[in-house]
Amino acid sequence: AINVFWFRRDLRLDDNRGLYYALKDNAPVLLLFIFDKNILDDLPKDDPRVTFIHEQITVINQALQQKNTSLVVKYGTPDAVWNTLIKTHNIQKVYTNHDYEPYARKRDQSIADLLKNSNIDFITFKDQVLLERSEVTKENGEPYVVFTPYSKQWLKVISSKDYESLPSALLFENFVKQPFKPIINLDEIGFEHSKHSYPPSELSDTTLAHYKQERDYPARQGTSRMGIHLRFGTVSIRKIATAAKEKSSTFLNELIWREFYQMILWHFPRVVSENFQTKYNNLKWRNNEKEFEAWCKGQTGYPVVDAGLRQLNATGYMHNRVRMITASFLTKHLLIDWRWGEAYFAEKLLDYELASNNGGWQWAAGTGVDAAPYFRVFNPELQAQKFDPKQEYVKKWIPELTEGKYTKPIIDHKKARERAIKAYKMALE
Ligand code: FAD
């Protein structure tokens, strides 16, 4: 009999919790990755994240070749793949890591049931966060819905064990031995190879040392670009958090925001489609399609907003400060439903993470947990003066600006602000 380790959003061999415990068990381990049709069918055929995943599992497979084994890669729905696997292999246990997204929870429940019918155990581990689900709660056991008390409690609850890396590499003799097989090509699953470039997975000490001073300035290389790696597990959160703990409490605080939103998604999966604060359910969004298109293309006439969207469209990345400005502009200045902007980011961001994206959008719209109050409306020009004082960022993405003329703003700031406050107030009546 064998055990199976199933990779999902934890695409690394090193310090991978579920994999480590699978390798410590007493049966040889087969490694599995599924290109999930349920997810892939909804993505554009040149989606750069699929190329990224493909590259990462190729790296894993090359490492496995040295150990006389190979990654088993399947393409299909998880139900269908598992149905076949349990017929073709003598499987005793299946190991995997937790995933907190609603789709993943449903998928895992369905696979757990399927395996149970064949007397196969489904054993799961916390891997992608340091503290999950109800590990950080209020005294009465309820989840926090405000960040600051959550983060204080997080720092109280966390122990050195939570930061500890597990040496999976010492156990690499315990894989099922099998002939090496290259990974199925992207075109065989209907995708094109994307020419995007991806940030490296190293977190430098220099970034951490300057993070607090540099992180808010979109023209500088002041942030880590770890987003995509944390999303797909190509780095270990424990290693990143250990470096943060030692070198930058500001950076650690951002990682705690990530855990906060994962915890919120776990306890309140309804946020995926609904306002966290239901008191805004009557808000009358204007949802003007032409204005939405202008926003998507970076043609609102507000340079910092337009630069942000152009950076996103060209690179799959947008600086955090600019994410806040563009999201606030869409929801408040244009009164367009946050779900539209959220979906646009979800399609474009390389580091797209359901929990953080939803959290960020609902924060900007004022509908979320711990959200900005409705009467706080970012002034895009003041934001730009403060965080891009020399106009380096906007000029990089909007060459027309250098000539001194630029499109007229789609809406006057003062008018938009008044209109937003009125609409939000009316929703509360
Ligand atoms: P760094 O500043 O170097 O931070 C390091 C890591 O900490 C990030 O990679 C991320 O994992 C985490 N982090 C940092 N800030 C936040 C935050 N505010 N909330 C949650 N986690 C954070 N982050 C995503 O990972 N995926 C998203 O889809 C996403 N969508 C967002 C949408 C909006 C409207 C807003 C306002 C923010 C969003 N964020 C999202 C949070 C943040 O903007 C990005 O994590 C950050 O810009 C990624 O760049 P970085 O890796 O260089 O971050």
C-alpha cells in the first residue's frame, strides 16, 4: 500500500507540513498534482498564473527525478481524478494541506467522503498560515472582526513552534520509486505559455531593513513581491515570517493582515459575494459601464488611478498604496460596486488571493470588516502628492504626462465626494 500527498497551493518540497508528515508515515509516498478543470475552465487561455504553476511543478518534478521518482500530474475534475486513482492504486491514506476558500472546502469535503467510502483516511494540515481558523479568537470564542485587537491576540498566541520549519528534505528516500515522466504540456490542457516575468522568491534583508520607510512609495522597489509566492506556496510562510519577526515588525504586521483575512473568509464565507456589513446592502451603486471601462483601461484623467491600472494591465502587479487609491476611486468616486473591481483584480493580479483581495476591496468600499468609515474618501491628488511627490510613478506609466497635458478628469473630486457620502448615508437610512 502507498500514501498519497496531494499538492494544491503549497508548491514546494521544502518545509511543507502535509508532505513532511506524509513522509514520516510508514508507507511510501506518491506525489500528486491535479490541474483542476473546475478552476481552469473559467480562466483566459493565456493566464500567466497557469504558466507560473506549470513552471513550479516542473521544478518540483526535476528535483524528484534525482530521487528516482516523478510527480503524478492529472488533468480533470478532482472527483473524477480521485475516482480513478482509488481504483488503480492501493491507497491507504491521503495527506494534504488546509485550504480556506469556499470552493476548496467543498472540494475537500467531497473528496474526503469519496475516500472514506473506500476506507482511505484524508489527513490535512495547517500550512499556508501560522495561525488559522479559531486559533486566534476573542475570549468568548468568537472571531475578531477588527484587525488591531486580532493582531494583538495573534502576537500573544503565537509560539516558536508555529514558526518552526520542518525538514522534509531529510525524508526524501520515502517517495514511491517510479520512472520519471515530464509534466504534461500547457497546450494539452488548453493553455498558452505566458511571457510574463515573475518576481524571484527570495526575500532580501535589505527589503526588510527598509520596508517601513519605503513600502508606501509606488515608484520605489520598497516591497517584497512575495505575494505570488505566498499564494502558491512556493515559499514557506514560516520562513518568511521568521525573517520578518527578526528584522521588521512592520512587515510581520502585513503578514498578520493576510492571516486576518484568511480567518475572516473561513468564518464568514458569505463575504465572497456579500457586504460584510449588511447595513450597506441598500447602497445604490451607479454601475456606469463606460466609466468602469475607463477605470479598467486607466483613462479616468486622474494620473495616479490611471497609472495603477496601467501597471496592473501591463505587469499583473499593482502597488498596495495604489490598490487602495484605485479601489477607493472606483467604489466612492464612481460609485461602482466593489464586486466589479474585485473581479477585475482577480483576473489580472499575479498575486491574486481571494481572502486578501476581497478584504482589500471591502475595506476600500467601507463595507468590510474593520473598513474605512464611509465618509473617508481618498483624494487621489493629495495621495499622489504625498506618495509620489516627484511624479516618478505616474510618469513611468503615463508617458503623455511628461508633455504636460492630460485627459480631463472623468469627474470632479469635490462633487464625487459629496455624491458618495450622500449615497452611503442614504443606504443607512
Ligand atoms: P509586501 O508589502 O511586501 O507584503 C508582504 C506580504 O504580506 C504580501 O505579499 C501579502 O502576502 C501580505 N500582505 C501585505 N499587505 C497585505 C494586506 N493589506 N492584506 C493582506 N495581506 C497583505 N494581496 C494579495 O496577496 N492578493 C490580492 O489579491 C490582494 N488584493 C488587494 C486588493 C486591494 C483593493 C487592496 C487594497 C489590497 C490587496 N492586497 C492583496 C494586499 C496588498 O496590496 C498586497 O498583498 C501587496 O501589495 C502585495 O505586494 P508585495 O508582495 O510586494 O507586498
